[in-house]
Amino acid sequence: MNAKSIAARTAIAAVALATAPAFADWLHPFHRDSYQGTYHSDRLLAPTNAIHSGAADPSDQALADAVADAFRADPALYGATATVSAKNGRVALSGSAKNLQQAARAEQVARHVAGVASVSGTLDAQGG
């Protein structure tokens, strides 16, 4: 191998390694939840959903994530936009739903998640 060939191969390898994470994230249908280190497939199931979760401590974050995951998994909630927060085992919902039935379904799903002491707030029905 001559010096030009080695330099060219090194440059190609460097570019491939530098761009691999970006392409892997773009090609892979799952995204990584930075807090829990788990993968979710909401891009495959409902690309229009905007479901977010948050909390101040790990146990409440796990609860908020469980409710958000239940929202993502429920086909009746596709198209809803929700923020799920948890504090001291209590879940608060905010966001919007396509209609009153979807808003009621979101509350029902949140109440059925194990460990939810209470649910407050609701999703605003946009379609009536």
C-alpha cells in the first residue's frame, strides 16, 4: 500500500466513524430516553404524538415515564399532546386532546398505571 492509499482509507474511515451515530439515530426507529436509558418506539407508533414526562426525583420520574409510555401505547390517544409530571406519587396532566373522549381516556389510562395515588389536571379537548 502506498501513502496516498493509506491516507484515503484513513479519511474514509474517519468520516464513516464521525457520521455513524447520526445515521444510526436517523435510521433506527427507536429513540433513547436519556433519563431511564430505555428505548421507546413512539416514532413508529404515533409520529404526531407529543408526549413528555418529567419529575424531580427518580421514583417520580419512573412513575411519570410509566404514564407517558402507557399514553404512547394506547391507540385511542394517538394525536394527543401531553405533559405528564409526577411529584410525591401524584400525577399531573396537561396538554391537548382531539376531543372530549380522548381527554377522558387519558385520565383513565393515567389512573390505571400502578402506583398512581392521584391524577390531577386534564387534556383540553380541541375538537369538542
